[in-house]
Amino acid sequence: MRKYIKIKQWITYFLLIIMLAAVISPALSPAAAADLEAMDFEDGTTMGFTARNENDTSVLTVTDEMAHSGTYSILVTGRSAGWNGPSINVEDDIEPGVQYTISVWVHAKTPDRSNFRLSTQIGNDANVTYHNIIQRQTTVSEGWVELTGTYVFPDDDYITIYIENDASSAEFYIDDVSIAQTTGGGFSFDSSLPSLAEVYKDYFLIGSAYSRADFAGQRFELVRHHFNVMTAGNYMKPDALGGREKGAYNFARIDPLIDILEDEGILSHGHTLVWHSQSPDWLNKNADGTVLTRAEARANMQEFINTVAGHFAGRVISWDVVNEAFQTSVHTAPSDWRSALRKGGTSNDSSAWFGAYENGADTDAGESGADYIYDAFVFTRLADPGAILYYNDFNETEAGKREVIAKMTEELNEKWKTDPRNTEPDRLLIEGLGLQAHYWTDSLDVRDVSDTINRWKRTGAELSITELDIPMGSWNNYKSMTDALEMTQARFYAELFILFKRNADCIARVTIWGIDDATSWRSAGSPLLFEGDGTEKLAFYAVMDPEGFLAGDYNDIRNTESGEPPVTPAPTPPAPEPTPAPQETLPPPTQDETTPPPPEEMPSDNAMPVIFIIVGAIVLVTGGAGAAYYVIKKRKG
Ligand code: XIL
């Protein structure tokens, strides 16, 4: 009996020790890898969260005043700038090139209304970059709100996730932070599917936009498989290259990536030199935010373009020299294209380049703020005569916007003919026009795209589709992906690629703006060809074989009950396209092109009616949209 009691005592001691160890161990090892998925601060520590750096005055206190779950949260006080806030280093715990879903619950304490941002900092030296993952406005009375978004981390030795608030002295609580792989399985794609670059090799280049995370693992394999030209999504913008201070150029991040692309035989397009957005203030503004004089801004532009375009000379095939110079919407073209430009000022529709060029313009001599556009093209031509120079813009399908862009191109190209700096009399200055092609499933009318192509090619410039994506929904109103919307989106991709093929004589490149839905800048609308885990969408099949897709050549695994494995369709070899009429024989612009016809009417010089009639007939014959298209779709798991 005594022996039995002793054994019982020993078991009790043993259990007590185990329980004690369980209680104290989290406190001894904060932020172990697994903790990233469940940071609830119930152990009474900040679990690895600190202020962002030594200049961040944030004070982090674990408190039981408030909690999203359990008893504890972190209270953040003492902030003195919008960028201050709780931050956690994750570089040792995350896998690069894989998508993570990040979620943080926040509760405002003061002021009553403020704007939170969940962001990530990559790098801690001259190459530092900051990405906002999600932002959200909230009020104290809303209580706990979730900030959540996805992110693919690059390979870097310094990566943080942090929470900031636009109000510099805002106080708030955070709780239940989770940083977990979105799919658990990472990213993989089906390399047995035909290469898009190969499918379109007789038509145009096929590209995508990249960030550093796309240079690892299966993401890079996908790039190598499908694309023969790449555009940096952000790294070649003026703010990325031009530095915060004048003269502090930074090519350290982009150069190795361009080297890798070169080694793979993948071309690079440069985006962008002169833009109202994502540009350092020193180019055209004083420290107090007022614009520089025309002469100062012009000298800065010339120096910037000489440095940047000179640096990449021979390594990029083309440049978006000027990006988005026109106002967001131009419904009807004014008689002078200049009046539709973004002007000086501080509205969303302004450009400090225009403002600065206007500041000191000799209006009697015909000078105006608009002159920065011509200068930008001339400086770039002189700095890199080998590159094809593009003007690039969005909402390019609006009748007025398409027209002012065409008019500007024609006028500046005419002016260049007699410019003494022009040593190539037969060559245009603005040699390319870029359709950004940021469309929406709810509002895209492919006839408008056709009209823009028809009008722009009459300028003599080559065209490129530079940033194609088609999110589900309409402007400011993203919709979640449903089977029906995925089909609508895929049909748009198919119709667009049929249109592009018909115009292959004047289209040099089609670039899709990103690789997968989760990392797209418009991820809320699932706009691209691949899902976040690399699974191809219907849109992929639509691009791979647009005619076959619209003709219903594909069986949709989701519409078969048999459970048989999907059969990967053999790619249809590209059919020879009818040669479009030479540009000279096209009629001059008609009123139809500046005033869009009502939807039932077809513009007269438009090739699209044939396509629409064929598509319409197929829909009728096969019995309506949902059932009409049966598409093989490989589903993982
Ligand atoms: C976008 C990038 O994709 C985002 O990552 C960034 O936050 C904002 O800019 N028109 C352009 C591109 O010319 O540079 C923009 O790219 C999308 C709109």
C-alpha cells in the first residue's frame, strides 16, 4: 500500500512538472515559428512585437483592459508619427516566394476615427521597401476590426510586419495576429500546359509584371515557362530608382533581377520615367511642397532621364517614357489635347510636372505646362536611342481619351520631324502607345478596345497592351469569384486575345499585370490567369486558345459528374490571320470614333462585328451562357 502511495505521489509530481513547463515555456521562447499563426498575447508577453526602430516612440504594453479573444491584447501608446507602430520580424520564419495570409485585429482607443494600415517592410538598408497590404478606416465605437490581406515575401534578411495609423498620436489595441501560409501547400503550376510565349510567338511578345518574390521557386519557373518579356511592377518607377534625395540613385535592387532575366533570354520593358505618381519630390517640388520652376524641373528631368535611361541602355527594349499624363476621364475630346492633361495643383487628377513646367513658362512664346511631355521623349531618345519610346495610359477606351492621346502623339511626332536634335528623319519620336487595359468584368466592352486600337494605329505608332487585368466587378466595387464570373472574365480574355491577334501587325507586346490573383494589385477582384496557389483559371485556357474556348471546344470538369480525370486539351495551332488593310487605306477618323455609338450599333471600320456574330451564334446554338462553354479545368486536390 505504502509503495502504491509513493508511486501515486511520483506520478502527481511528474504531472505537476509537465504542467508547469507548459505554462512557463511560451514566456521563455517568444515568437517561435509556430507562434506566427496564433499570436494572442495570452502568455502576458508581446510575443516578439516591438516598436519599429529606435526612432519609433511607440510603447507596447500587454493589457487586460481589452481583448479580442481571451484576456490580453497589446496596447500601443506614445506614438509620434503615422509610421510608428507595433512590428514583428518574420524573416526567419517565413518561406520566400510562398503566399501568406496575414490577419490582425485592431481596436482604436483614440482618436475617434482613424485609418489603420497593415504593412510589410522588406530590407533595412538603402534598398528598403514598404508595402501596404491593407488599410482600413475605423472608429472607436466599431470595436474590434480585422485587417487582413495576403503577401508573397521575397528572400531577404530583414522582413517585418507592422501596424501603423495615419493619426500620428493614435492609441490602439492589437490582438490575435496570425501570419500563415495561405494554401499550406505553397505555389505550383502545371508546366505541361502550353507556354503562352510559344503559343503567341508569331503574333507578339507575351509578358507579365514582377516583384522580387517572383524570382524564387515555382513562381520563377512559371515566368520562364510562359513569358518572354517582363516589366517590373514597381522597381523601375521614379521613386524606386530616383531615391529620396536628389542624386541618390539606387539600382542595387533592380540590376540583379534584370541580369537574371537576361540570362534566361527574357526581355525587359522599362516602366516608367515621367509620372505624376510614385515619383520623388525632388524631381519637381521644393521641400515645402511648392513646385520648382520650369527651368529647375527641366534640368532635373534631363538629369534623371540621362541617368536612368542611360543606365539601362541596351538592356530594355522599350520605355514607358510618360505615364498617365491625361486626366482620369476624358469623355469628349477638347479641340486642344492640352486642355485634357493633368494640370498643376494637388488634386488626384494633377501632375507636379505640369505645375512646374507652367511655373515660369513664357506663354506669349507659346510655352505651357504641357511641354514636359515633349522634353521627356526627346531626353529619352537622346539617352537611349535603341529603346522604343511609349506613351502609356489607362481609361484608354474612353472615346475622348483615346482621341486626345492620338492627337498629342501626332502633333509631337510632327514637331520632332524638324527638331535639329533629330538625326533619324524617318523615325517617330513617340513610337509606341500603351493600352494599360485595366478593365472590369462589369463594364468592359471589347468594341471600345477595338476602337482604340483602330484609332491609335493610324498615328503610325506601334501598340502594346501594357498592364492587362480584368477584375470581377466594377470600379470601387470588387466582386468575389463565382463560377459564372470566372466564365465571364475568361470570355473577355478570349475576345480580347482574338482582337489582339487580328491586330498583330501593329501590336508588339501583350503584358498581363501580374502572375496570380493573390499577389495582384487588384487581388480583391481575382483579375488574372492563375489563382493564388498557381492553379490555372478559365482565363488561362481562354488566352491559351481563344477561338477554341469560345467555340466550346473544352469540357468543364465541374460540369461533369463522371469523376473522370480531366483531359488536357491539345493546343490549337494559331490559325493564319487575315492581313488587315494597310494603314494608309483606312478612312480618316469619323465622328463615330469620338462619340461612342449606342451599344447596338457597330462602328463602321470595326473588325469586331464578325467576332460578335460568331460568338453570338455559338451561344445560341449551344444553349446559353452558363451551359455554352465547357472548359477543362485542372483542379488541385
Ligand atoms: C501599380 C502596382 O502594380 C502596385 O503594386 C502599386 O502599389 C501601384 O501601382 N498604372 C500603372 C502601374 O502604370 O504602374 C500601376 O502599378 C497600375 C496602374
